[in-house]
Amino acid sequence: MSDIGVTVTQHLLSQQQEHGGATGAFTRLLNELILSAKIISREVTKAGLVDILGFTGAKNVQDEMVQKLDEFAHDTIVRRMAQSRHLCVMGSEEDADPIEIPPQAETGDYVLLFDPLDGSSNIDANVSIGTIFSILRKQSTCLGYRMEDLLQPGYRQVAAGYFLYGSSTMMVYTTGNGVSGFTLDPSVGEFLLSHPNIRIPERGKIFSANLGYWDYWDQEVQNYFRYLQRPDDTKPVYSCRYIGSLVADFHRTLLYGGVFLYPADHKDPRKPHGKLRLLYECSPLAMVCEQAGGAASTGHGRILDVEPDELHQRVPLIIGSAEEVKLAERYFSGQPN
């Protein structure tokens, strides 16, 4: 199949044909998620023209103010995916508890975990935001679901990716066989293959971190950032680029190389284990990154090997070019050389 004009549905079907036992359920499930993203993209695009900017007045499970678009994205995904017939349960960053499939709806063998609108604190500033998703296969044999179906390590994901709502709307995803990127053509309403076989450079010259939290970091973490910013003829000159929208920062890192970091803030009682959520942000992006040739770590181990013990578990994150992640791990462990 030629890459020119290939839709994401055609791409999914071609991958399905490579798996002899495939039933098509996964393809139909992902197509429902894609339609949800198109609806969200439509609302994001016209956000400044309708009464959908600003806060709802409520707080989510993370004790963060909920944006109107946050709520719209969450409700859109839940409403559509609950009727997909292929899920046994869902989990959302915006919801404290598992999202059960309505009793009258048909269920299936997949689990969907998602961050409906990552970077939503930047909505009013018109910064790129996105939807991050993770798809797992049900592990329990009961009729409904068990918590073990949601609390699975990242290496068990069958697919992961994100939708980026920016100057164009993109979908980047993997099913464990490389990473592909699609751009939404609004004239035809289809995601078309624009970035086949994405590979992240082994090294990069960009680091992405909120240096405003310097005083909250351990000495080893501070030493790493001092190294990056110190002029030295033996290493590249690193530039700091930080948008504050994880999905946007990660997308740039994926294409250009480098490293994104959100270390644990051991001196900040609000974030002793980091800020980012393992199941909704770190694990899905880690799968994408590894499939593109990169790496993702907590600073002391592979993200995809972390065994989750709660739905909204937070972990430190180092993600990006493989060599840059290794360098950060050495510094974080106190052994830079």
C-alpha cells in the first residue's frame, strides 16, 4: 500500500490483516476513539468563538480546577466509548473511580485508560493540548471487571498514543509494531498518514523541564541540570524548551530528539512521587517512545515495568532519546561517570 493518502482506518486494517486471529474488534474500538477525537478537535478549534473557555467551578480528583473543555472531552469519550461494545471498563484522569459500562450496553475484552485533555491549563492561551490513551486487554475472567484489569503494568498495553490539537490535529499511535503519525485533513474529515515509521534520534540538543522547581529537587537532579547548562566543548549545547503541556512537549521531543523530565519533588509535600500519572500519561507515552527507539524511566527503572498499585498513581518521568535518558539516569543515581 502506498503511503500517499493512506487513512488511519486503512492503516489499522492493513495491520489487522497481518494478524491472522484478529477479529476486527480492536480496529472498531480505535475507530470509535478516533471519532471522539474528531469531535473534541472541532470544539477545540472553535473554543474562542463559543462559551467553552474557562473553568466549570469544579475540581477533579487531582484537586485541579476543571476546564469546560476538559469536561467536554471527558464526557465525549465516555459517552461514545461506553457504546463501543468492546470495553469492559474505562479509567479517566478526571474521574476518581473506574468508569463502568452501563448495564444495558454490550461489553468486550478491552480496557481504555485516558487523559481527556492533557495541558488543559493552557487552553485559554491557545497552546497545543491533547488526548492521551492506553488500551489494555482484560485479564480477569469475571463477567464485569476487576481492579487488576485497570492496574496493569505498561508492558501489557496492546496500543497507546495521543491526539494533538494544535496548528493541525494529529494522531500518533503504536500497536507494538513501530509508531505512525496521522494528520487530520479537515477538508475530508480523515486522518491521513503524514509521519510513517517515526524514529526518535538517539541523542538530542533539547531538554524540557520546569526549572522553576529547582529548589524542590534533590542534589543529584540539580547536578544533572547544571551539567546540561554548563558550556563544555566535549558535549552538545543544550537548549531548554518547556511548553507546560506534556503531550506537546513530548511530541516535539519525539520528532527532534532530546529529553523531557518531570522529576519527583521530594521537598514538595504535594508531589513527593512526581506529578504525572502512571496509567494516563507516563505508560502510554513510554510505549510510544520505546516503539520509536527511545526510552522512558522513573530515574531508577523502566516506566513500562512499574507495577501500578492505585488508579491515580504518580511517578517521576524521564522520556526521550535513549542516550539522553541513560545520561539522566546516571546523574539521578549519583553516578554520572
